[in-house]
Amino acid sequence: MKIDFSAEQAQIVAWFMRMQADNGLRQAAEMKAQAEAATSLAQKVSDGTVELDEAEVRTLLTFLNGLGLIAGMAPGLIKDEAAAQLKELLPRIESAKRKLDN
């Protein structure tokens, strides 16, 4: 399908599409890094390891802070008792994050 653009329209569309492409690549890289951190964190927790790197600490903090959202989106996925036990981790994970930030 042929679509004619004025020079100004072409410039605006091209600029916007480049921005979209850059944003998509950035988001893909962030999602890949998050997936790698989550995979590593799952393995370490399964193995009983408590030494976490920065990405793993941030991923765990995101998960713990999102427990309410998860419970709202998928009731029954995480039982109240389990959520309460997980929330007990929050001060330790927040403290670890503060150390990383400093």
C-alpha cells in the first residue's frame, strides 16, 4: 500500500520510529537482564545460597514490593501466611539495597 508523506511528515514519523526502536531495544535489554537475575536468584534460593548480587537483590525487592499486586491479580497464588512470611524479608532486602546504593 503506497502512502505519500510530506517532507515534514516523513521527518516526524522517521524520528518517532527511531525513538520507538531505541526504546524497544532498551526495554528488551532490561527484560533480558531481569530474566537472567530472576533465573539466577531462583537457582541460588533453591540451592540454599544467601549471597546475592546487586541485580538479584533488586529483583527480589521488586517481587516483595509487588506481593499485594500479585495477590490482587491472581488470588490464591500466594497464600496470606506465605505472603506474611515473605514480607518478613523486606527489611533485610531493603537494607541490602541501601548498602548497594551507597
